[in-house]
Amino acid sequence: MLLPLFPRARYFPDFLTPDQSSCADEGLDAALDAIVSTPSGRVGRELALLHGYVRVPAWVRRLTGRQERRDLVAAIRSYHEVAVRPFADQIHARLEAGRSSSCRELLDGGVQGMLAGLGPGMRWQHPVLQVRYPVDRDLHLGGRGIRLVPSYFCWGSPVSLADPGLPPVLIYPLLHEPIAAAPASPLTALLGRTRTTVLRVAASGAGATTGEIARAVGISPSSVSKHTGVLRGAGLLISSRHGGNVLHTLTPAGASMLRTDT
């Protein structure tokens, strides 16, 4: 449900990243309330702009309705509970380390020293902060301040609000330290990490379609087809047509391999 609103595109709606989220104590709750309370006219304009970049389902265009935004907020909260909250301590620790580093650079080199140390995607050349950005644009502060937000989840280019009339914000990637790879399980050593993950996704519920596997694993549908072909040839998967999709389910041999994998 959330993927169409947050595409890997040149734009996604500003109302989904409200300024109210900056409150440390109630950031999520305040932000979700702000999404629901956004004027319908603004939501409509921003969704129309999104539709100019990517195709969006019909239900997305109905988010001008307050109840539809309540449903959206419920989905965001559910996703947060499953995918973010369990890792909150690690995320906060990494953010605090990044802030401490920026504060030290501010103390040692002033504002210019801090701006110069924001990361490889940004370069300070007084009086301009040059940012590697998906599109060519200029953000003129005009005497306004700018909020710099280090983000645990921003891995590519920095992100700014599209509407120049909103308070200036620049969200930029934390400098993540390399994470040591976990020891490979026996099944991963045999099949490889990607094909093992494909098997695990197909094991959930009543199988998985090619598109569902592609989104879960983070690879293209054509790559999914190649991997499922190998697994099918090895007798670990069955693929069948289900409406307009191809549904992949485990064979008894595939299920047995997953159960014995330690």
C-alpha cells in the first residue's frame, strides 16, 4: 500500500514529511496527525504532481479525503511497529553518534567546518552548499534558516522539500559504518543469499507472486524469473498462473530444506 506513495522517483508529496515530526518526544504521533490534518486542496495538488512523475493507483488520488488519510496513517503506523520500532535503539544510537560528530566539527571549525563535514554527497563552497541531487534546482534561503536532518534511512542523495515556500529542510544520509556480514547458513552457502531469500518469501502465506518476491528481495521481476526458474528446475518451487500473475509456492522438498536450515 505504501510503495506507490514513496517511489524511487524525482518527487514524492511533501505532506508525507510534515515539519511536526521534528518534535523528539512525539514525532511520529504529531507527524501522523499532521498528515490527516493537511488541507485537502494541498494534498490534491501534490498528488497531481506525483502523478506527473509515476503512475499511481486510483486509491492514491482519493487521499484528498480525510478518512482515506486516516487509513493511510494506520498503515504507516503498522509498518513502523513491524519494521522500525524493533530497531529503535540501534537507530537512535547511530543518529546520536552522527549528531555528536557534527557538533564536534562545529566546535572545531565553526559553521563552515560543520557544513564541510556533512558527507560525500555535499560540498561546502562559501556561500553555497552544493548537494548531489536527482534534479538541477536551487534553494534560496532568503534569510531563512535551514534544518539539517541526518537520516538513518536515506542511503542515496540528500532530500529536500519540493515546495520552496515550505520551511527549508535538507535530509541527508548518515555515514553508515560497514556492517559485517552474518555467517551464511548451510542453505545460503548452497543456493546463495538471493535464492534462499526467494525461497523464504515463497514460503510465506499462500505463496508469492513474481512482483511480491521482487519487492521483498529488492530485485527486478526479470531477475526473479531467472532465480525461480533455477529453483523450479531443482524441484524446490512450483510456479503456476494465477489470474494475471505467476504464483510461486514451495514443493515438499523446498519446505523441508527451509525447515532443516540452521
